[in-house]
Amino acid sequence: MESNIGSKHPDRLDDIDRHIINALRADGRVAFAQLAEQLKVSPGMIRQRYNRLVELGYLKVVAVTNPMLMGKRSSAMVGIRTDGRKMMDVANKIAKFEEVVYIVATSGGYDLMLEVFCRDNEDLLNFMTEKLAKVDGVRETESFIYLKILKEIYF
């Protein structure tokens, strides 16, 4: 997923667009008719606005699962230091691992940060030693096992 950080589109949003986005963030299944009633516009207008927001990349429709209920009981953030010129190759290889749900290139102490979900601690250990450590260009890793997720939002 490519980032739109620094996008030149924020000025294209008006109050109706923002209301639609905020309502869908609160409840992704809210009916267009309900939004139209709140905004005193037609459901067709909400549908058109929604389609435009999706087309322009402001909205992406996905199902968000609960990893714990899906059998992924061990999760961690992992910081990775890479051989400088291999950073993007490393990132592309790691992105293919099913355990990895989030990966970013960063500045600072780590070149890459990733979020992983595994069945249990043994599965996490296997991921760290048998998959991640064997990727050419990975120099060091540091894992931060999640004890409890205190806040999780989808902006």
C-alpha cells in the first residue's frame, strides 16, 4: 500500500465529504440513506461522494479482522537494521511473509519497522529465526512483543 503523505488533495474535501468519512470510520456499514438524512441531501449524492472518495484514494473498503479471534495470539513490532543499499529489497522480501501485516521504511534507529501476528510465541520464534533472519540484507532485528493493545484506530 502506497502512502499519500504529503498529498495535494486535502483541499478537495468539503464538510459533506468529511462527514461521510467520519461516519464511515465510526461505522463502516452506515447506510447512505441515514447519512443523507443527517446531511439533508439525497442518498444519490452520498453515493456519488462515496464513489469519488474511493476513486481518489481517500477511502479504502476492507474487512478488519481480529487477529486474536483468528488464532494469532502472539504479536510484535519488529525493528530491522539492513545493509544500506539493500533496504528496499529486504522490505519487498519481508512484505511477502504472511505474518507481516504492516511494514514501513523509517529514519532513526531502524531502517524498517514491521508488525507481525503469529499463532503463538513458538511460531513467532520460528518467524524470527527461520524466515526473517535468513533474508539477505537483514543485519539486526529487535522485537517488541505486544502485551496488550491499548488503542487501535483506523485513520
